[in-house]
Amino acid sequence: MLDEEPENVALEVEEVHPADLADVAEALPKERVAEFLSALPAARAADVLEYLNDELRSDVLEAMSTRQAAELVTQMTPDDRADVLEALAEENEERAEEILEQIPREAREETERLLAYEPYSAGGLMTTEFVSVPEALTVEEALQRVRAMARAERREAMYTVYTTDEAGRLRGVLSLRELLAAPEGARIADLAWSEVVTVAPTAEQEEVARLTSNYGFVAVPVVDAERRLLGVVTVDDVIGVIEEEQTEDVQKLGGMEAIDEPYLAASFWTMIRKRVGWLAALFVGELFTATVMQQFEDELKVAVVLTLFIPLIVSSGGNSGSQATSLVIRAMALQEVRLRDWWKVARRELPTGLTLGVILGVIGVFRVLLWEWLGLWRPQPHYQLVALTVGIAVMGVVTFGSLAGSMLPFLLRRIGFDPASASAPFVATLVDVTGLAIYFLAAALVLRGTLL
Amino acid sequence: MLDEEPENVALEVEEVHPADLADVAEALPKERVAEFLSALPAARAADVLEYLNDELRSDVLEAMSTRQAAELVTQMTPDDRADVLEALAEENEERAEEILEQIPREAREETERLLAYEPYSAGGLMTTEFVSVPEALTVEEALQRVRAMARAERREAMYTVYTTDEAGRLRGVLSLRELLAAPEGARIADLAWSEVVTVAPTAEQEEVARLTSNYGFVAVPVVDAERRLLGVVTVDDVIGVIEEEQTEDVQKLGGMEAIDEPYLAASFWTMIRKRVGWLAALFVGELFTATVMQQFEDELKVAVVLTLFIPLIVSSGGNSGSQATSLVIRAMALQEVRLRDWWKVARRELPTGLTLGVILGVIGVFRVLLWEWLGLWRPQPHYQLVALTVGIAVMGVVTFGSLAGSMLPFLLRRIGFDPASASAPFVATLVDVTGLAIYFLAAALVLRGTLL
């Protein structure tokens, strides 16, 4: 259709949601996307642009004439406009500057103000299109303002109405529902809630997400040190933040740096760069296992049977540590557990780890006894003692793993790192080195004078 | 204050958000919470009840008189009322029944209808308090209805207005903003969008969350097979779903079953039950490492130096596998990668794994050479060949780990399991067994005729 009747495209897709049009655009050959957007009314095209992935959007804005790109970007909401230009600037700083210059003055200055904030802060997330009314107004007057704003095609934070004093300082808040429900003639000041939860523009986006989710807000107001209202963060942006943070946490838990683009869109070298750092660090850490084993070379020579259980024992510690660390990281992310709770956590993990260790230890003991009784290996002298060694080692390693895995996130947070860096592989490496020491210690105690 | 002037409590906290009052209630001694709630007006107390954690809420509802509990629960929104009774029924079925019987008939029937849906489905999440108007109305008439609903203290899905035909079937949707912006006298039918994204009541909650997040909705309508509007899922519930799903994913990635209560609230035995299953399964899987090693007992006896590098080699495979699996699981959760994309992912992971493997392999080779040159261990005959064996094995194991870690989520999904069960420990166990085989194979090839 784009080929034969481009003038009908706009009409055909009038009822289609911009997110779906963005999917259509992403399926088109790259060089035709700009053409497709040009066939739509500017406001629609701006909506579609907002839903495109960063890479394609930047390509489209580079392919269009500066004038056309500026026109589209001007139609976007202030926060999306700033985000789009920020993403474009990363690829092509010059082009982003050119487009910004072509935006009408008022919108440009607003965009420049928003661009000055850190992208991952409340200031970077907020929109400047919100409804605030002097608290002296009546309900009907306030409702008139809201309708005027709605008619002006300003689309954003409309469902919460903020009241301000003469100096423009935030005084109260009421939901659009409360405004609609209010008796006519009432004064806004009497209706509004005076305890307003606010954030500073420098607040981290996680903090904004936590407030929204805890209180069930549709919007969080951003105020400066004098409590003047700067903007509002809306719930749709918060969902984006929550998903972004979660992606980061999962990737870190997997033992790598977070990748801020879709898996299939990330380049080969991005992938290597984000993965090799931790992998190499863990590898170097794991080299200590060879050093530990070297200390016990003589024991290993006389009792090769001990070698057979090395991977089993160290991995069971890594597994229990991985469970504990993922539990604690998630509990920290949801603020169920704080730094000062480390002792409560340790007091839970010690008995839990011990119980799990005993269960696995018993399985380990049976494995050794079974192999001997069923003749599945060459008969081992002192096989009962070998079984005992394996059981004790598994118990010790699993207990240590649970404790180390649960404490590592606390330790990292304490020294100022992201607790989510306490990845499963990190814990496993830590426990591997210690686990070997525990194993050989158990062997030395149990087998001294017999096998060793 | 609760002790001295209970009648003033309501007045003092009038302006405090119910989420904060819930925090206050949680800090009180358990037996005083019911008393605290009684001091508040019923509607306020119902709001606070909604924000309490499940356990405390159930306790409070058990401590109150049935009549008082029913009065509070009646004040809640229909979806929260159903959730609260569902959670209570898990602890104390009889008590939940008693309370339900005391709720006024209309609200009771509505609650029973909602309770009939699966709790993790769209039907289980939705509220039945939404605004729908016949499409024949004018803008002013529709706005009157919205205001009437707002005045009736029905607090939920108000920001989206649905239009229906004479048979009550969903025909269109418009936002409250669009309604407020509409010219007076216009007909609703002409303004509403006719392409409405809907879900069935049986739709999984993840599906609802995905739609909300992709389209930036504040509400998703739930319709039956005849497109009659049954209810609406609101964005605050969706945020809850997203956080719940993320908690599950992180815990599964850590190698355990998901726990649906806060870490510190879960009992000791819940903790053991959710962790021991996977831990024991992985332990049994890991037992195969002993079986593999048994096959190479003779080689280990003559070349103890090989033993030193076992933990190093198997863990580097587990680490690279953990990276790959967490990348793929997250990409699947965000629907960036689908089942049919497995081949694309494999084609990326093979070269990535190989590159990472070569980098780590080189570090491994240097470690062996360095120890020999610096005299940090007993001089090893054929140390260059040992270094080569370690290098080749690390390369092979890391490549295999990346490939296995990225393919396991696809395999699990293909056979009908949750791909998030492909935990870091699961992958590590898989790679440990294979990794040992790779290592001894490399040793057999390189060292045959010299050390072996």
C-alpha cells in the first residue's frame, strides 16, 4: 500500500494503536520507515516514533530532513523528546544538535532543561506536562483548566492535579477522580491532600519506582529544594524502569555486566565486552583452587578415590550459595531486607544451610556405600571412612555456601557496590576455593592413619 | 495515642497515606492492630487493610468480630476484596466463609464471581468497578456518569471509559482525557477508538502485564467470548504482577522453587522445602562427575597434576553457561527472543563462546607456564603439554558452556517447562559432567605417550 496509495495509509491505520504501527515499521525495510512515517499525520508519526526501538529510531531521524525530524520530535511529549534526542546523541551528537536547533524555542528550552538531568534520575524520567492549579481556585475553575489542558493535546500526567501557593510551591494533591467527585463550588484547597509524597530531581529511578509500586500511584511529583513543582514521573515510565532494572539484575546474577539493548540487537563485540570481564576475573579467582589442591598433592597421590568427589563437593556448595544469594538479592531489591538485617539473615541461613547440608551429605554417604556394595568400582580399602569424609565435607560445604551466598550481597552493599553483583558464579568461585579446603581438612581428620 | 485518646487517632492520621498507616500497623504489637483499625473510619481502615502483608491481614481478620471484618471487607474494591478473602481462605477457610456470608448480597455475589477465576489470571486480577457507557450517549451525558461514579466512592478503573452496544458488547474505548477534551454535544460513538485491545478472563497474568507495558495502558479490559465487558485490570495490579514474576524468575535462576512470601516472613520449613528439591536433584546429577572421573582413574593416578585443574576447568564452563542462560531467559521474558529464534541464538553463542574460551584458555596456559618458570610447584615433566591440555580444555568447556546455557531455556520451553527453570546451578551441573569428559579427552589426545 505504501507503494501504490501512500495517501491512503494514514486513513487505513487511523484506528491502529501506535505500538502496533511501530511493529509494522520495524518489519519494513529500514530505508522505507521514514517514508512510512511521512505518510502519517505528524502527531501520529510522533507517537509511532516513541514506540520504535532506539536503534531504528535513531536511523530514521538521521534519514529524514532535519526540518521534518524536528517537526516530528516537537510533537512528542517533553520527556520522550528528551529521551529520543539523548539516545540519538549517543549515536550522532551532531545530528541531535541540528534537530534540537530546529525545535521551536519554548519546546527547545524545555528539552534542554530535561536533558540537563541524569537520564536515570527522577529529573531524567519526568514530564513537564502536568496539571497544577492555584489552591485558591474552586472545583469548577480547576476542572475548566483540566479540560483546557486536555484540549491542548497535552497528553501526559493528567490524572493527578497538584495545588500550589502564590510562590508556586507544591501544597497539595488530588486525583482527577476526587476532582470530578467534588461538590461544585468547593475550594480546591479544602479538598486536596496536604501530605504529598515527592522526590528530588536527582532521586534515583529505582526510588521513584519503589514509591509508585508501594503506594499504587499513577504519578510522582518532582520538586526542587523550595518545593516548586518541576515535573511529574508517570506510571508508564515507571514500568519501563522496573523492567530495565530487572534485566540488569538478572544479567548481573548470571555473572556479567548488564547489556542495555535487546539480546539479538547487541553486537558481537558488545557481547564479548560485557561478558569477558567477570568471566576472566572469576577464572583468575578460580585459579586458587589449583593452588589449594597443590598443597594436598601428596594426599591425592595416595588416595586417588578422593579426587573422584571433588567436582561433586565443590558444586554442591556453589549451588546452595547461588540459592541464598538470589534470595537475598531479590529481597534487597524489594526492600524486604535492609543492610542492618544481615544478622537476621545469617541466623536463618546457618540452620537452613546445615539442614540442607545434612540431607545432601546423607545422599553422598549412600552413594559411596552403594558403589562399594554393588561392586560398581574397584573395591576401596576403608570405604566406610571415605563415605564419612564425603558426608562431612558435603555438609560443611553446603552450610558454608548458604552462609557465604547470603552474606556476600550485604558485604558488597556495605562497601558501596551493587549487591546484585554477587552473582551465582561469583559465589560459586568463592565457595569452590573454600570448599576444597573443607574437603581436604575433613579427609585429613577422618582418614589420618588409614588411607592418608 | 491509641491508649490515651483512641478517638483522636482518626483525626490525627486523616492526611496520611494508607500505605504509611499500614507500615504503622505492621510496627504495632500484633494484638493491637485490630484496635488501631477500629479507631479509623471503615473506608480508611479498608484502605489500610489492603496494604498490610497477607499474614498480618489474615491475623487481623481472624481477631475481629465477623461483623466488623465483613464491614471492612465490604468497603474494599471488588478485586482487593476477592484477593483478601482468597488469602484468608488459605489460612482459615471457615473464617473466610463466615465473613463472606456477612457481606451484603450484591457485593457478595460479585466477590463469589471473582473468586471463581484463577488467582493468576486476568479474571483473578480484574476489578468490576469500571466505567462503561452506551455508545449512543453524548459527551456531556457520559461525563455525568463518570462524575456520578466518582461520587459513589467507587475508586477503581476510572481513567478509561468503555462504550457498549445495546447487547452490552464492548464497542470502543476512550481515555478520560479524551472525554474531557471532547467538544460538547459530540456523540461518544464518534469519539471512541474502535480497535480495543482486550483479554479473556482466562488469560495469564503475564500476558496482561506484557500488553500494559507494551502499549503504556492504564487499564486492560477483560471480555467474555461474546465481547461482553466483565471487568478491567488496572495498572497498579499489573506492577504487582511484574514484581511477583520477577521475584519468581530470580529465585528460579538461583536454582530453587519460587517463594511467594517475603524472605524474612517465610518459615524455616518453607525455606527448606523450596530449596531442597532442586538442590538434591542437582546433587544427584552431579554424582555423574564421580562416575566420569572413575573412568579416568588410571590417568589420574599417573598424572596427579591433571587433578589440580579440575575445579578450574569445570567452573569456567559453568560460569559461561550461567551468563548465556540468564541472557536468554531474560530475553525470553521480554519476548525479545521466541522459540523459533533458537537457531539465531545458537549462531551467536558459538562464536561468542569460542572467543571467550580462547581468552580464558590463554590465561590458563600462562598460569601453568608461570608456575613452572617461577618454580611455584614441583617441576613437572612435559609441563608445556600440560599447559596445552589446560588451554584446549578451557576453550572447549567455555564454548560448550555458552552453547548449552543458551540452548537449555529453549529446550525446556519446547518440552513445556518454564524456561526460567534453566538455572545457573542447573547449567553448571550439566556442564560439569560434560566438561570433565572434554578435559580428559583433551588430556588423552595431547599427553598420550608422554605423561599418560
